[in-house]
Amino acid sequence: MSFNELKQSIIPGIQFEKPNVQSSILKIDQEGFHYSIGQNGNSKKVTYDILEKCYQQLESTNTFSRKWFNTTFPSIAKVASCNFTTIGGLFQHFGIATYQKSTYIKKEV
């Protein structure tokens, strides 16, 4: 799956698994997508720029880890650390990665 195919596949209503919780895509805009957090209607946003960098990391190294995410995006890791599991959860949902202890591992095609 190319990045553009991944991006186009993210549509409102998709439900996906994260460690210990389920989330869903709430809305899409030009910069990225909003996803649900918790049970009380709150949401956060992932930009397509960040999603693409994470996708490139997975493609180039076969892994996408929390350590890499926190080092690469320190300000986002502070205010929206759940973006890591959201991006990884979408990678899992679309069958391009599996999750193992703070790391998403690229699935062989």
C-alpha cells in the first residue's frame, strides 16, 4: 500500500484498535484527520505530514517505534502522545504492520 493509498483509505467512521482501546476517525480536513479519544467525545488530530513521515519510517526501517516518534516529534509527544498509537493502529487496520511492545513492525507482503 502506497502512502497515497493509505491517505485516501482514511475516511470518517473507520474504527480501529489501539492498545487497550478502540478509536475511530471523526472527520477529515486538508491538513489531516481527527480521531476519537476516550468515551466523552474528545478528539485529537494527526496531520498528513506527520503520518507521511511515520509511514516513511516504517517503509525504510521496517519499524515504527514510540522512541523514534518521541525523538522525531517531541512537541507532539508531549501534548498528543496518543498520535503514536493512532498512526500505528491505522497501520494495523490496513494490514501493513503488527504491534509488539511500543513498536509497530512492517508486515511482509
